[in-house]
Amino acid sequence: MTSIYPNQLVSNLKPLPLLVLLWGDDAGALRQSAQQVIAATGVDPTDPFAAEKISLADLLSEPSRLADSAQTLSFTSPHRLIHITGISGDERADAITGLTNAVKTALAFPLSNVTIVIAVPKLLEKTSPLVKFIEAHGQALSVRFFTDNASDIATFLKTECNAAGVAIEPDALATLAAGLGADREIARREIEKLIVYAGNESPITVSHVQESLAGAIPADAFRLAEAVGSRNKTETDRLLQHLIHQGEDLTSAFSLVLRHLQSIKLGAELRAQNQPESEILKLTGKFKAPRNVQSDFLKQINTYPPSRLAVLSDYALDTLSQARSGYLDPNLVFSRALLGLSH
């Protein structure tokens, strides 16, 4: 197949290609589209009998692995999924040569009912051997991504705000677009963070944007609050480790989680009064949050233990007292407290 552009991807996934190569400068869009292709296969990516992730490092150390995996039958799905991971865009030329050779070897076999997904940021050109090989192959698909310019990002952000039903001032939109890079995945995370940060204050102003982009509250802290509210201990632990690794002080994250749990408590009280969901979302500041955030929040109201919410204030004061005592590492105190709240 010849190379196509991202807006043509969906229409070219029926029938499913043997291999989809996603390449270009926009790393965030590449990752999002890789997930889109994976979803289109209908294969559960966690099913070890139907899906396999192969890191580039493993593939380079065992070049025949891709061909072997592509010829393996799926026992739990009519289709097989192979996802090549671990390509950052900083690899040396010989690594891409090794990847190219592995792909050529795999596609030399008569394959069927399998889709290989590869996303390669920054490293490929139109004349690269891998791109030329995929374009010449009748059952493989090459998708090229270009870096968004400021106008593209602004349009994307405006669309996201419209979809969430949130008003944003033109100057605020321009400030937000100027403060972000060309990575749409980062842009999407930042707009979600901004919407939650602004709460029920409308429209979103330049001040909201500046405060949000300043990083006073890291984006992962918002995800941490959601993980605790959903009682997802594994995700809570992962996010805690990431925040600590990034050198973040967990004080603001702990405060954000407490605020989120207080909203859950208020939501539970309103539900007990038979208030409609629209009113619950309005009074808890979630009315203009993205729909998936609203849905998750309403689920958390139903599932978070009322007994824990009843003692939340005392729990918070005790945690803050320990963190400020000078005898214990504050991040350790906050980590233990947040993991306890996520049970």
C-alpha cells in the first residue's frame, strides 16, 4: 500500500493490514494512533495467547522473534496482535536497520490473521528502507505524521474544549497553545488538567492557563486523585513512584486527593438526598469535566467506603502532623497514607 495520512487511518483498517507502520514527528499522535489500531484488531492486548509485546531491544537481540511470533496461531481470538514497543526516537541507525530486516523477514512468510503495530517517532524519512518496503508491500500500511504547528494545536485544543462543553477565552486558548509543544498526547492531558483545575469557573481565562501550566499541581497528581477515588491500589502506587522519581513534593498531591475525596463525600450526601446526577456534578464542581471524568466520579461516589470518608478529616490531620514532625520522610508518610486511602 502507499503511504497515507492519519485522517485516512480508520478507513484503511478494513480489512486489517498485516503490518501498520506509524512514523513521523508527532510522537503523541503516533502513540494514540497505535492504540487506535490495536483497538481495531479486537484483540485484548493483555491476552498472552492472542497478543504479544516485543521490545525493540529484545527484537534486536533475537531477530527471528518477530517472524516466529507472526506465524504463531492465536488460541483465544480469530486474530493475532503483535506490538513492537520501546522505540523512543533516539536509536542509532543500526537499530532501525535491524528492525527493518526483522520486518522484511517476517513479511516474507505467507501470513494471515495477524497485525503487527510499529510506531517510530522522528527517525524515518520518505526514503528510509523500512518506509519504502512497507509502501511497496500489498498488505502493509504506512502512516506518516507531521508535527502540528501552533494553529493546528490551537484548533485541537478548541475542539477538546467544545467537546467537554467548556468555554475558553481566545487569549487563554492562545496562551495554552503557546505553552505546549507539538505532542497531542501532552496537549490532551494538559487540557483535561486545565478543565478540572478551573472547575465550575467559566470561561477559562489566561489566569487559569498560567496557573495550570506553571506546574503547581503536576498532571499525574490529578490521575493519582482518580486512582485513589477508584480504589486502584496498583495505579496509585505506580503514580506515586513516578511523582517521587520526578522529584515532586507529595504535599500538593495529597491535598488534591483530599479535595477529591471531599467531593466524593459531598456527592454521596447529595445522592442520599435523591439529588439528580446533573445537580451532583454541578455542586461538586464536575459539571464541566470531560464525560469520562464525570462517569468515573459518579462510580466513585457509589463505591468509596462511607466509613473512611467519615474519618477523612482526622486521617488528614494525623498524616500532616507526621509529615511535618521532622522525624519521618514526608514523601514516605504521604505515600503510605495515599496507599491506605486507595484500599
